[in-house]
Amino acid sequence: MSLSVFFSPISLQDITPDTGFFNSQIGASIEVYDKNFPDMEDKRPDMALLGVQDDRMAIGNLGCAAAADAVRKHLYTLYQGEYKLQLADLGNIKAGETVTDTYAAVKTAAEELIKSGIIPIIIGGGQDITYAQYLAYEKLEKKVEVAIVDSRFDIDQENTENAPLHSLTYLNHIILHEPDYLFNLNNLAYQTYFASKESIAMYDKLYFNTTRLGFIADKVDQIEPIIRAADMVSFDVGAIRFSDAPGNAHATPNGLFGDEACQICRYAGMSDNLSSIGFYEYNPLLDSREQTASLLSQMIWCFIDGFYSRKNDTPPIPKSAYIIYRATLHDDAYELVFLKSKKSDRWWMQVPYSGAKSANERHHLIPCRYEDYQTAVAGEMPDLWWKTYQKLI
């Protein structure tokens, strides 16, 4: 299947500075669908940009369909790092006759890219497009971890099973989708006054993870293992505070700082596991000085930089590449096993897998923090271990 059927070209002339691009700027080396569709076989890129021009289900934020071109204007002028950039811009997926048509196009394009080992970087549209991003994993025959960066939980607690699909309810459809291939759902940077008690209770009941904005403040590194575990990340620009990213109808005084958003994106890029990322709800109509477009371009730059800094040290790897630590809980009920990479000093934790089909599958490895090991050494059960165990039994 040729991916070109899903995309419309962009006008490179409209986003090129009068002076052109310098050799080390991204715009000088990226393969762009301006006249001809990028060669995805002989010149297979590591990553591919794709814009989505559909905001019909972006509740209260019409205008975010134009996000991708606004971000490109800034991204192309950034200087690439100390790596050989292999990035393609496939152009834009236009709004289909129905929103379902748009979802199908995003799903199919992302699925083909992921199967080819190319990471799709999705820009634009409402966060309901996250559902299409998730559907791209349906035929990949694996359980999927999803990380959502958002100030709210986009779920309808009143009409759980029959909620219409839009930017405030797409999580209903991800959680209830059949076949069920969702292993874990993480909601990062939520603000408690935007989250109902019922929603928080539902996350706990399903053993999903939630991380408050206050937990991240001044210690964004604490969520690195959560990002490292994710197969896909969906980033709502509304999670960033208004002063740093005004280009969103739902932006509020509190939220992530711009540098924290960039750090999260770099963690996503560095994850050996992550295979797609989406940036949603950016509205150029509300971004008079293009500050949000500039920040988003820097977030994408950080993701790219993180990708080219990958350590490729996720177990299973040779035992000589990591150090094994063991800790026994107070009641001696469990012995917890931790692995630490000698290359990156990152930690993983073994969780027994009762449904294993072979001896090699007796344990499920999850990224964790050094603090989880300290908790286990003190004789206490790390919360992450328990929640994962409950999903595996």
C-alpha cells in the first residue's frame, strides 16, 4: 500500500524563510512531501511527521486543524544535533467526509509506519485523534501501554459505555475497545481540581496510573520510567500553562512549564519501547505571537534528540550489561528482583507472570525508579509492582 494516498502535500515555499535554510537546519535535510512523496523504502527514515487537519471533535477548540503547518514553520528553522537526521514530512491528512474517515486514515498510516519501524510524529487536530493513534496497534499482536499528558481525564463517567467519541471522551473508547489490547494507561500532569473523585477511583480500580502535576513540579525526572514503559504518547497542549503555551482554548494559569514539556518529550524519544507520539489541541488562531508553535517545535526537536540518544539497553540483554539487586519484604511473601543497566543507570523491576507460556516468560519487566528499589529494601511493596501484578494475574 502506498501511503501517499492518505496525504496532501504541503507548500514548502510558504514555510521557508526568505534567506532559505542553512545546511545544519532541519529544513535543509528533511524529506518533504512538497511535489513528490518521500521515498519510504530506499531512503527509509527513522521518523515521519504527519499533520491531521480535522478538528470537528475538538470540543471548544476549533482551529487546531491548522496546527501542523504552523509548527513546521518553526521546526524547520531549528538546528539539528550531532546526528545524521533521517526524518520525512509526509504532509497532511485532510479531514475526511466523516470524522470516522479521518480516524481510518490516521490509523492505517500510523500502522504502516510502525510496522516498518518508522515512528509517526502526529501533529494537529483534537485529542480524539489519540483514539486513531491507538487503533494503529490493533493488528500488531501485543499489549499496549498508553501515556497521556493532560491536565484532565478525558472520560465520561456519566455515560461510560455509550459516550460519543470526541476530545473529552476518547478514553472511554480506548478502555472499552474490543479486542482489548490495552495493558496500562498512564495519565500524567493532571490537576486534581479538574478530575472527579469518580474518575480517580476508576483509574485505581483498573490499576491504571495517575500522576498529579504537583508530583512532577521540580522533579520531572520522576516520571521518566512511566514514559519509558509507554508504546505511545499523546500530548495535549492544554497540559502546559497558559503563560508558556497560550495557543489552546483550554489553557489555564497552572500546568507544565515549557522546559518540563520538552524534558518529557526527550524521555519519550529516549525510550527504546516508544513507537508513536502525537501532539494535539494546538490552536494557531489563539497563538498571536506564535509562542506555542515555537514551543511545540522545540518539544519535537527534543523528541528527535532523545531518539538519537537511545541506549538500547532495555532487557532482555546480556546479563553482563546489567546488575541484579534483590529485596525481601517484611513478611517474606515476595522477593523482588531489580535490574540496573550499566550503560544508562536506568532501573527495571521483575513482576511474576502467572500466564507465562514458557520459562523465558516467567517475569514481566517494567521500568522503575531507584526509589522503588529503596522502598523494597525498606520491606515495603512498591505501588508500581502491585498494580502491575494485579493486571498480570
